[in-house]
Amino acid sequence: MHQAVAGIIAELTETENKTRKFSDAILANIAQWEDADRAGKRAVPGYYRIPGAPHPPSAAWNSAVSSGLARMLEPKLRRDLGYFYNEFVGIHDNYDRYNQLTEREVLPKALSGPDAFYGPNGRLLPAFRVHMDLQKEFAQDLRRLGTMAHDLRGKLEAVQLSK
């Protein structure tokens, strides 16, 4: 049980550490586009691709659940961890869809230059505005998950200390 909890703590620590970094990078790239847009310049819409796998690790939690060890956790903590990991997987499924759109639409057009993202009226095509808005939402979700990971890590560390 101690090793299972230590593994979950390690996953939560990783999430806590990386979510702010990735969220900041997403928002910075979008802000760079917004600055150019306010200055009247055409620019490639902001986007950010998380390096590595599109889904962060959750093997420790999945192992604790499948082995039955998660049932040994206090019910509210187990429920909170289950909710966290469900959200964790769900928002990364959303990220995977944004990333596919980035690879299919944004990156190829970027090779043609900023004009490829603008309509005949000189305005950014709506699909790319929506793409950036969805990325902002993902960045906010990452921050929320980082806070949840921090809180859950503290609760699990307290469980370890009490045993």
C-alpha cells in the first residue's frame, strides 16, 4: 500500500509541476498572436504542442485501482482521486483533438505564412479563433488540475505519515 500511494504521489507531483509550465506556454503563444493582432499585423495564430505523449502518466493510479489497493483508501479520498484522474484523462482527450487540428490545419498553413489564416475581409478565419479559445480553455483546465493535484498530493502524504 505504501508503494502504491508513493507512486500516486509521484504522478500527482509530476502533474503539479508540469501543468503550470504548459499552461503558461499555451497562454504566452496566444498572447503573442493577440499582441500582433492589436498592432494590426497578420500572424500565425498562437498554438502550443506539449512535448512527448499527449496523455500524461496515470499508471500508478490505474495500478492501484486494478489491484484493489485503491479500495484501502478512505472513501472520500478515493472518490476525489477518481474524479481527478477522470478529469485528467478527459481534458487530455480534448487536448489530443486540438493537437490533431494543429497538425492537420495550423502547421501546414503556417508553412504558407500568416496570410493563410485570414479571410478575404482581412480577419482571422473563425476556425483559428475557436482553436485558440479552446486552447485557452485547456490551459485553464491544466491550472485547475495542477491545484487539484497539489491538494490530493498533500492528503496522500498525510495518509502516508499516519501509517
